[in-house]
Amino acid sequence: MRMPRLFVSLIAVGLMGGAAAQSLSPEEERIVGLVKANSGTALALLEKTVNINSGTMNHKGIREVGKIFGAELDKLGFKTQWIDMPKEMQRAGHLVATREGKQGKRVLLIGHLDTVFEANAPMQKWERQGESASGQGVNDMKGGDVIIIEALRALHAARALDNTTISVIFTGDEESAGDPKEISRRDMVNLAKRSDVALAFEATVLDENGKATGTIGRRSSTSWQLEVKGKQGHSSGIFNASAGFGAVYETARILDTFRQQLQEPNLTFNPGLILGGTEVTYDATAAKGTAFGKSNVIANSATVKGDLRFLTPEQGEQARTRMRSIVAQSLPGTSAQIRFHDGYPPMAPTNGNLKVLEQYSKASADAGLGEIAALPPGLRGAGDVQFVAPYVDSLDGLGATGKGAHAPGEDLDVRSIEQGAIRTAVLLYRLTR
């Protein structure tokens, strides 16, 4: 499948073109000044929340971070509420903040409170060295959450939030979304359906020249499970008509045919776990299993767990159809089935998303922070914005800049908090006029 023409054009030009940068209006200059004046307070807020362990399964920590951000949003005139998830889902819930008006576009801002670190993992506290700071979730994505708060704080101080419709959702399980997704992402989708634009604040990715990018497309995250059966028997009979090829050879055939026939831009399919033998067990909750077999026995079963990522629903459906066809072409004496489980839907690059990026790029350039390029979707994993992208023009990657997300030593370029808040505040001001 070809890459969407829109995205090809973005890659070709590299930077968003558009009109030449213009100076900010006096009101926008005032808003930028308010962001800068509050930079110290912004970093103090970030330090406070980074020092709270809020791994996805640390529900107490997530609620504590949510309480801090909720108090800040209360001060800005938002109506806040904590939305609990059903107990059986084992997720902390989400913070939602809303304000209603009749002026300009209705905007949804998306962040998350949880980090990827385990609830009992050693806590890495905030540590600052010059223009760099480290700590759990400092760029993924408590830095992005603080950018949202600080942009809104500056707009509130300038009385630019009056009569606007802005919604904020900070999810408590972005790093491991609760199942079923229809429930864990229901409130986010409902907010999107009442909005005109969605902005998500996962970390800003820099291009090879060190310039900020924006995300108008993200690939899906779909899982699949392959179950293969063969005839158990003495290994001396393998390949003959009565014994067949066994489950392991059939599994190898299927996976290698995937590799040879399915590769195309923006499509990946990764087998992350394989178990094969005469006795196979798999524990889906623990994501691990066992296999027993002997070298002189033909394996009778195999299990493969993998993921599938694609940029558009059409590309995904074509890939699933071709995978099913390959699985059905069984070697003698074997059979196989493949099942797919949808996770995060794709965020296809659209003209609407491109328009939002153009507006964001212009806001950044007018503020003296440079134009914003489109990031190739293959460079990002899955994110919450993908659940809302089918309903509303969307842009992601408006958050902080740093390195080492999801790993010990995760860090942050401290300057990116102020820069992100300036870009966001100017963009929001223009969207809501």
C-alpha cells in the first residue's frame, strides 16, 4: 500500500511552509510574557509531581498527581472531576476539567498522569543539572501536563479564557490502557465528539537538525496470536505423507512468509513470543509461558504472540487479510489459526490534522521559536490521541523535549517547558478567538 499522498508531500518539503512569520499581536506578546514570568513556578510544579511515584498500577500515586493538577485547573475556572474506572479493570481513573463558552473553536487537551515505571520500582527523584532535569516521567509526560497548565495559566491571567470552550483530560492509564478500551477511553471519546480540535502533549520529538516536530499521524497498536497444530510422532517420520511437517516448521513457514510478502512503508508485524513443542502453555496475564518437547518427537503445537502496526484502517485490513491467507496455506499434516485483537486505532494523517499543524507551526514561528515539521508516524509508538483522531482534527507531540523515556535516567530539556507553554498559549489564543 502506498503512503498517503498528503504525508509524502510533508516529507518532501520537510518544514511546513505557509506565510512568512509575523510579529505577535500586543495581547499575544502579553501572554508570552506571562508564561515567561511564571517559568520558575512551572518547574516547581513539575518537580513536585515528578517526585510522586505514579506508575500505572500505583493508583494512590496517580490520584495524588491528579489532585495536584486538578487544584491548579480549579484556580483557572475549570470544573474538575475525577472519573473512576470499574474495580475489575484495576485502573486508577482519569482527571477531567471543562469550561464552557461560545467563542471560537472548542478544544480538547490530552495528557496522562501515569508513568511506565512499576509501582514498586526504585523511585528516581527530580534532579536538575543546568538546563537538564531527570526523574520518573519528567518528559513522558508530566512535562507535557505542566505545559498544558502553564499555557492555560497565562491565558487566564490575560482574561483570554473567558467565554471559551476548553476540555482537559489527564488519563491514569496511558502507559497500559485498561480493558475494555470502550470503557477506559469512553470519556475521552465523548469529549472529542464535543470538540473541534484535539491537542495531545506527548513529548516533542526533534528532527536530525534539532528542530521541533509535530505529529499528524500515528500507527495503530494491534496484537495477534497464532495457534499452530501438527501431528505428534517419531521424528524419523517427519516430512513423509503420514507424519507431515509438524507445528514448528509450519510456524516458521508462516512467519517467514509474513517477512517476505508483507513488508511496506508504515506497516510492521513483530512476533514477540514463540512457544513450540508437545506441551505448550501460555499465561496471557503474565505474558509468559512454558514449552516441553524432545528432539526425537515431532512438535504438535506452537503459539506465537505478536503485534501489528499500520497507519490507516485500510492498510490494517489489507494486512490482516493477507496474513489470514498465508496462515491458511498449511504444510501437510498441519493447521493454523490467527486471531487479532484491536488496541489503539491508527491516527491517519489528514488534511484537518495538517491544518492544525500549520497553525501550530505559525504560532511557534511568530513567537520566535521556529517552524514545526511533520514527524514520520513510524517514529512514534501508540498514544491516547489515536482514540479521538477519528472524530476530530488532531495534533500530538506538543509536550516537553528530553531523552530516555521509559528508562532509568529519563531526562528533560528544562527550556522546553517554557517553549512548549508559549507555543500552546499562542495557538490556543488563536483557535479560541
